Amino acid sequence: LTNVITTKLKGDAINDMIDLYNKNIPNMKTLTKEYSVIDVEGNPELEEVSERVSEDIASILSGIMGCHMKLLQIKLKRHKNVDEVTLPAFRWHSDLHPDPLLNVMVYISDVDEGSGPFEYILNGDGRGVVIDDTTHDFSVDYVDQLSKKFGLKTTQFLGEPGSMCIFNNNILHRGSIPTEKDRDVLLFQFRPTRKKTEKHMDWNYLNQPWDNLLTWAAWE
């Protein structure tokens, strides 16, 4: 999938998740100066609503991909309004993950140009530009040169709470820098599976190191 799909995730599950996220903001853990997270694991309320949201998203992805989908990663994250950022996620990059993996981003807060919206590059056909080179420095100037040469377009994902973006994270993308206010977001990663998943919140499987996930056993 090289299309970037933006839509609105609707229903009780995402509404409950938005309420719970805001309720748990005082429990956020600061990981770097740029972002904080809320732990799902060990929080029964968040685990229960995360299961329902994951199933809603998996159903949507199954319709797109034509197969069952299983949750690999889940993060509840705040990108903070700070003066300077150093993390690679804020630079243009490709993650070079296996093609069948799909990332899903759902906004919890209203995200406008000042909130550090997710950005991606589209070609003339409206598809994401897939990059297979992680050695190159995709600086802003270099990406501007590529865009002028090949007619590429930088696109911002803006939206209200519940706005959802589905994308292959091998496309050229970045998190832009929040200049006015924080950005609160749910991040999911799914992979195809042969069998319908009975339970997404399986902490023996979720959020594991990549060398554990990218084995044939993990893809059964």
C-alpha cells in the first residue's frame, strides 16, 4: 500500500479512548524533551478500550488489504511544544519496515499547522514516495530540490480528535515540530495474518523488539 488514506474513526470505542487519554494525562511519562507517553499495559481501563479501538481499526484495514490484520505496536503519545528537537522522527525519513506492515495514526487532540502535524510526500499520482535508502540525509533543502525536480507535494495531516491516517511507513514522512501547542496521538502498527486475531492486547507479543517480530513464526 503506497496510498495514504485519511478518514475519521467513529464509534464508541474511539470516543471512550479520547476520554480515557485525557483522564490519564497526569500519569504521562516523559521519555525525552520532545515527547511523553501514557502506558497502556497494566491499566485495565486503557487495555479494554485499546482492544476495542484496535478491533475497529483491524476491521477497516482488513477491508483495504483483503486479509485479517493483527496489532504489532501501540503507543499513546504526546509530541510536545518545545524550542528545539533532535529526534530523527522530526526529520524526513523512511523506516524501511517490511512492506505488509501498516501504520495507523489517530489524533486525540485538534491538530492544526501549529500542533506539529504528521507530514508526508506525494508524487504526481497522489501516492506516497517510497524510499529504500536510509543512508542519505533527507534534509529540508534536499527534499525541496526533489519536490521541484519531480513535482512532489508535501502534505500535512490535519484534523480533529478521531481523525485517522493509514500509511506505509516506508514512504518519506516526518512529524513536524509543534510550534504552538502539543499534539496528542494514538499510534498503531498492524501486519497481515492468516487467522482472525482473538485478542490484540497480548503483551507477550505487543511492542516487542524487531528481531523478535520479524521472524516467520511471528507472521503465522
